[in-house]
Amino acid sequence: MPLIKPRTRGKQLVKHRTRLDRENNETLYAYAHFLGESPEYVLNQLIDTVLARDKEFVQWRGEHQDSFVPRTRSNGRRGGSSRRPPQHVSHHSGEPIAAAATR
């Protein structure tokens, strides 16, 4: 009998990008195939079932019900990343290459 039950109702989903260890990624997709469900469903069910067993977390979460999802700064770029790409410095003037190239 599977630990995770197949889906019974739909939920509102949000996009979340992450990286997994190669072995965990393989296990995730294998388990999803075993259930006949999507990997996203398996991840959601793992969070629902495993974290629900952590009694300290459940109590803490009851006391801290606000959102802990990081807010992204809107800077006109897609993907919500607030990091700027690295500037390449020319070896001669110490100025960014783009600035040196516009002269």
C-alpha cells in the first residue's frame, strides 16, 4: 500500500523552482510513476504528511500563521530574481567591459 494516496481533489498550485539531489530526483519521478501522479503532487503530499508528524512544528506553525514565503522585488525582469548579473571587469581600466566598449 502506498504511503501517499492518489489525488482526490484539486488545489490551487503556485510555481516553485528548486534543485534536488540526483538520487532524490530519480526517486521522486519513480514514486510519481508508481502512483500514476505528477511529481508536483508527490512533493505536496510529502510536505503535507511528513511535516504534519512534527508536533513541535505543528504547534509553532499554529502560533505563527503569517506567510514566510519570501517576497520578490519587482524589477521588471521575469522570474523574480533580485540578483544582478556579475559585471565583467576589463583587465586594463578596471571599468566594466560594457562601459569600456562604448567608448
